Amino acid sequence: MPDIVLYAAEVTLNGLMAGVLYALVALGFVLIFKASGIFNYAQGVLALFAALTLVGIQKGQVPFAHLLNAMTGKHYTNFPWEVPALVAILLAAGVMVVLAIIIEKLVLKHLVNQAPIILFMATIGMAYFLEGFGDVMWGSDIKTLDVGLPQGINETIDSVTYNMFGYGFFIDNLDIVAAVVAVLLVAALTVFSQYSKQGRALRAVADDHQAALSVGISLRFIWILVWSIAGFVALVAGIMWGSKSGVQFSLSLIALKALPVLMLGGFTSIPGAIVGGLIIGVGEKLFELLIGAPFLGGATENWFAYVLALVFLVFRPQGLFGEKIIERV
Amino acid sequence: MFYREAGDFKTSYREDSQTFPIKFDRLRYYVVLAIAFGVVPLLINDYWANAVAVPFLIYAIAAIGLNILVGYAGQVSLGTGGFMAVGAYAVYKLMTAFPEVSIFIHVLLAGGITAAVGVLFGLPSLRIKGFYLAVATLAAQFFLVWLFNKVPWFYNYSASGQINAPERTVFGVFVTGAQTSAMAKYMFCLVMLTIVALVARNLTRGTVGRKWMAIRDMDIAAEIIGVNPLTTKLSAFAVSSFFIGIAGALFFAVYLGAAEVGEAFGIQKSFLILFMVIIGGLGSIFGSFAGAAFLVLLPVFLKNVLVGTLGWPTDLAAHIELMIVGGLIVTFLIAEPHGLAQLWRVAKEKLRLWPFPH
């Protein structure tokens, strides 16, 4: 087989893995959009904040150390302990739940019935706030996140493909773990929303706020629930991305990458988020390999996803799996 | 009592349709113009020009441009940074290619080029609406920034990939380059802003503006009563991008002097200007000024307090600034979703009655 085909196949596989990670972030968006009609720009920053909190708890950092030091002139940095990974993850998940409650109480409660653009802007405001808050709380230096996930090249795939094609595929173990986790997460979410009482209530709210209220579903509880779930999804995404490339500011930018994924898949569809993520992950890697790097000077990954989504939407404005938009005067 | 609309009688149609039909508004407008053109230039120094006045004037132009698109025509755009970059690179290419032509014309031409690009990226708005459109305009943002980074022709093959504004004069006074005085920068931007604001104010009062608002309020209904969505939406994109292009050209040529596209015109700039429009008030020219002033002054104020007075390290201050800006935006949206312009309207209402509430 010619080299370029093998290489393209490897890139496609890696693109699929990257797509899974995009889909993880996009999932959080879809959950919140379906349940409350809010386009939550802060999802990426939630992931960053979750990862920062996880690292902070694990390493036993003193929260707000920098601020305290500036105010009192002392030098706090760390508590004399380290927390096991699993406990730290549970604690971080707890922090995300608390955060969801605070967001509902302080922000969302007061913005009921506002125009979608106002809610969108409010989430951008929250994103700014959380970004600053996370940095003040845990410091802004780049941190390494290690919760014991396997990393590095997968030897089995490498040797198997080498024996078959004479060319070893480079697939990161972490990406495989991420893919498995994503599948489990989607399965868990599906089971939760199909079979549990709260899950059904959640779907009812997503369907029709008024009708859900009239049968006695507490809208505010559902919002807290859905923001907690989105926070948890953000934590998972934060762990994956953080283990891959370190916990730093650029983590919050994956939210921007998740947007075209959403547009492609449709804002209201969970399968859409997954399929959209895979298409974009593979598409941008292949485009960069075949057209971007040889002819356009590279770095086309920055915009390819958006342009693809833009062109796609011109032909199908509601995305792949989105609900058909019906307008009446 | 202090704000009166009554007793202002007109005797001709001409008087009735002037830009500010109420006498008090007109008077206030002349006073503001007199202070801006007559008093401020005499007092201004380098610090005030660079930290406050010039960014305010330029952001006000950009905010007016974006407000036309978002506030009047209802098409949410997150591509402002990209369009400003088009204005900046257009003016750079024009300045270096035709050095003998006045910079004033170059800036207007840069606006025109940006308008053309804006129309191109506005085409999808005929099919896509709401958030889908907002995200689609991100394509413009990322694609344009990438384009200016990767194609050396745009930055004249300079080794650093930066663009540097050559020295240009208006009436023999330097307005770009290192020798420019604070006053010249201020006056050049002020003249541009005055023109833009006047044009915008009159466009939005006229047929074009009413068509935009009809499309904003309900596009299908507007179409049924005979508003052509194609020309209306695209004209909104064109006018908006024209102003944003002028703002980008001034931002690069007058304010920065040297620019690197990713840094100066990144996604953050798009959000900043959208914030100005929202905090100022959607669909209000005054709101664009108020929003720009608020978001230019706030960081300067916070920096002075946190670093200057409390003596905290700058990185910590920057993070706290992010928190405060974010918190203020949320608070603002909760307290007054219609922005500073609405506060001003309420204040006028109060002044009309005060001190006799009945």
C-alpha cells in the first residue's frame, strides 16, 4: 500500500480520537441548551476550572494562596498532604455541583424570560469571571495533571499494524481511554435520561417548559441538575484534555472548537454532538494533511471546522440532527 | 423640568426632520461637540490620549458599527475582530502602495474593502439565523486572522510578520508614525467618529434603518410587508463592516502603529466590542458611546486601584480584573438588560418631571 494512504489512515484514526474529545465538550453544551435554551459559552471555562480544581486538590494547594500572600505578605503554597486521585476527582465533582447551585441562585434565577442573546452574554460574563476566579484560586501557571491514566504510544496497535502493513500506527493510549470514557458517558447519560425519574423530568423540561411546570416539575431543581451534569461532563473533558496537554488557559479555548461541532450536529441532539465531533476531528486532520500543509501553508486546523460548518449550514440550517426550525408569523 | 420636549414648535418639514428634533437634545449635542473639539485637544497629553481618549474614540466607531448589525438588524456577529483586521491590513496595503494619497481617503477605502468582505461573510445570514449565525461568523474571525498570518503579501513580506504604519500627514500634521502628537491622534479619530456617528444616526432614522429594524423584529413578517431580506441584511452587513473597517484601520494606523494580527485582532476583540454594544444598549447610538467608554475606563480604573494603590502584583491584578469585568457584565445584564442607554432613558424620564412628580 502506498505510504500516503497508510499515513492518511493513521491521521483518520487520530482524528476520530480528537473528535471524541471535541464531542465530550460539545455534550455539555447540548445538555444545557436542551434543558434551558441557554447557549452556555462558559462550558470550556468550566472544563478548565474543573481541571484546575482537580489538580489543586490533588496536590494539596492552598486556595487563593497568591491573593492571601499579596494581602498578608506571607508565603503559603501547599498543605502538607497529597490527596489520592479518586478522592480528588470526587471532591472536584462536588465543587462542580456547588458551582452549579451558585450559578443557578446568583445568575440564572434572575435571568428567566430574557432574550437568548442576553443569556448568552451572561454566560460569556460567567466565563470571564470563572477564568479569573480559577486563576486567583489556584494560580495561573501551567500544571500537569496525572490521575493515573495510561499515556504514550499504544505498543499493541503499533506492532500489529507494523506486521500487517510494514508501518506502525501511532495511537496515544490516552486517546483510547478518552474514547472509551466518552462512550461510557454517553451510555450513562442515555440510561439516566431514559429510565430515571429525574432524567424523565429533564426531558420533559427540554420538550416544553410550561407543560413541565404544570405537571409539577421544579424548573429550578432541573436547572441545578443539568448544570451539575454539565459540570461533571466538563470535569471529564478537563481530565482528558488536561492529561493530554497540561492544565492551562488554552484549555478553555476548546469551547470554541466545540461550537462548529454543535452547529454540524445540531444544537439539540446528543448523537449529533458525537457524530459532529467525529466528522470535524477527522475532517480537519485530513484537510491539514492533504490540502492545508502542502498547498496553504499549514495551520488550517484553526478555521477549517468553522468554514466546514458554515458551508454545511447554508445547505441544512438546522444541522445534521437538529430539530427542524418551523417559523410562524 | 430639566428635560423638556414640550413647547418646541416646528414651522417647516425641514425643521421637523432634522437629526435632533428636540431643542434641548440639539443644544446638548452642540455642547458635547464644542467640548470634544475645542476644550479636550488643548488639555490632552500622551497618557490620556493613549490610555483613554484614542481607544475610546476607536472602540466607539467599532461599537456603532456592530450595533447597526446586532442592535438594529438583529444579526449577531462574533467576527468583529476579523473585520477590524481587514480594515487594518487594507489601510496598510493602501498606505504602502499609494504613499502620495491622503491617509483620510485610505481609511475610508479600507472601510469600503471591509464592507465588501463583510457582505461576503454576510451571505450565509440569508439562510442561517440566531446562534447558528453567530457561530458561523466565527468562521470569518478565524479564517481572516489565519489568512493575514499565512499570506506574506498582506504584510509586504516583512521578516517579523508584523505590519508597521508608515508616517503620514493630514494638512502637514503627522497622524501616524512615531512623531505623532497626542492631539493629532485624538483629532483625527474624533473627526472620523463624528462622521461615522452622524451617518449612523441618520441611516437608522431613515428608510434603511426602519427596514433593518423590521427584519430584526420578525424577518418573515417584514418580508411579507415588502422588505427585501436580501438587500436589507446585506446592507446591514455592508454598513456595519464599513464602520468596523474604519475602526480597524484607525486602531492599527493611529493607535497601535505596529500590529500582529492574532494579538491585536483576535477573538477577544470580537467579544470586547460585543460587550460594549450589549452593556451600552442594543439599538442605540448613544449606547455604543456609553458602552465603549465604560469598558475602556473600567480596566484603567481597576489597574490604577489594584496595582497603583494596593500594590498587588500585576498578574494577580489582571486575574481580579477578569473577575470584576465578568461579574459586572453579569450584574449589569441582571439589573438592566437593555444597557446604559436604557438608564439614560429612565434618567430623562425622571428629569422631565423632577422636582414635581405629579
